[in-house]
Amino acid sequence: MLQVRRRVDHAVVADRARGVMLGLAVGDALGAALEWDHPDQIAARYGGPLRDMVASRVWALGEWTDDTAMAIALAESLAERGGYDEDDVLARYLLWSRSSPKDIGATVGNALARASSPGSARAAAAAYHEQSGGRSAGNGSLMRTAPIALRYRDDAGAIERISRSESSLTHHDALAGDACALFNMTIAALLFDRRLPQSSSAAGAVAAEAPSLGADQVLDPVQRQIGFVLTTLRVAFWAAMRAESFEQAVVEAANLGGDADTNAAVTGALAGARFGADAIPQRWLEPLLARDHISGLAVRLLRERP
């Protein structure tokens, strides 16, 4: 459980909250050019690890993917509705998914294509879970739920409950919800220098072990289990919780390849909560699409009482 809030300067909390949203977006934009690659391919193409944002065949310089698009939609709903309204959140997801986005994950796309209400979205997610042989624990909810940690930063019960409920709109497997809950409770703890949460779940075991792993131990599942929620959680806790800087965390996560945009986005949110927005390299922020809007959403979420 999260502990009682310590005295942390409001400006520090605000910087860390902005770091969560901006960190997610810059990680997403940096990793987009590296999606599905192996580190050897990345090194051959760029002469070593990629450290600067680049345009790719699909993505313009500073453009983010579905990860940030959905996180923005959730943050906008939380800010405008004053809290979690799943009907409004789903309506925003549906509007986005029907706007011909460049990228949308299979699990998310399946649920949204068959949804007209939260109930029908969950029914579609359950059907997909059965059709896929129980393999629906993707990272498509983990990538978007960080705004919940900002809005409900002082209410551990709400973070856990809403994270699981939000995840279940598109991901039937409870493992995805476990990962979202732990991730968001960790972000909230980092905002206020609280003791980090612990969990006896599989997600909790992965998060606890990850910072002690070697790069080769992290790389293997990244290449074999692309898109699996525990793979992304492992990368994020490995990169963000052992790094000495925001840049180190995101560069290391992105350059593992695999689902590089999502792995780096989740890492960026966690590292942003740890190091703050002021630690994000300006060369990444300058080309970032909708930078001021994303930063402003974090500030708006802090104005809401948990």
C-alpha cells in the first residue's frame, strides 16, 4: 500500500507529473523508429544506440504513436469530466480509432471495432481472449493508463480499482490489469517520494526483480515476447529504476528493439515520475508533437482533488 504523503514541494510534484506525460510521449516518439528491430539492426543502421529522435518511414520527427494518442484521450477525459467516466473515455477511444490512425494494436482494435458501450467493449475483449487461446495480456492498456496515477495520486484504492477497470475495456486478461495497477501505484509513490508498492502478483514479481537483471536477461524476452504486458513492465522497471538519468532510461529501453515505442513510452512515464520533466533532454522536447498540450494536461490533472 502507498504511505501517507510526505512533505514534497508542490513545484517538485508538478515537475514530476509533467515528466510522466511528457516522458511517455518522448519515449514513444523515440522508440517509434525502432519498433520490431533487434539491437544489432539498430546499431548497424545508426552506428550505435539511437539517442536522437528521427523520422521513419511511418512516423514524422517528434510524432508519437497510439500509445500517446490513447493516453491523451484518457487524460483529457479525466480533466474535463473531473474523474473517471468510462462512457466518456470509451467514446474518445472510439472517435480516435475511427479516425484511421496510423497504428492500433490488435487487442485494442478488436475491442473497439465491436464496441458501442463499455459492456460491449468488455464482451468483445472476452471473446478475443477465448479466440486467441487465452493470450490477451498485451501491453495496450499499460501504455495508456498513466494519467490515472496523476488524477488519483493520493488514493491508492482508486488507482488500483480504476486501473483494472480501465484496462478491462480492451484487455480481458486480469494480468494486464495487475500490471496497470502496479505501474500507476508506483508512479503515484514516486511523485511524493513514498515507499514503492509491492505486490504478490506476477506483475509484482517482475517489477521487483527487473532492476537487478542484466541487459541480456531483459533482451531475450523483449525479442521473444513482443507486446506481452510483463515484457514491457520488465523493461520499464529495469530501465527506469536503475538509471542515473531520464535519458539513460529511455535510450536503454528503446534500443532493446521489439515493441520499442511502447516499451520506451512506459519507461518514459516511470522515469518522468522519478526524474521530472526538467530532466528530459530539450532536443527531444523541441520536436515533440503537441508538447504544450501534453504538459498542460498533467497540470490540469494535479488541480483535481484526488
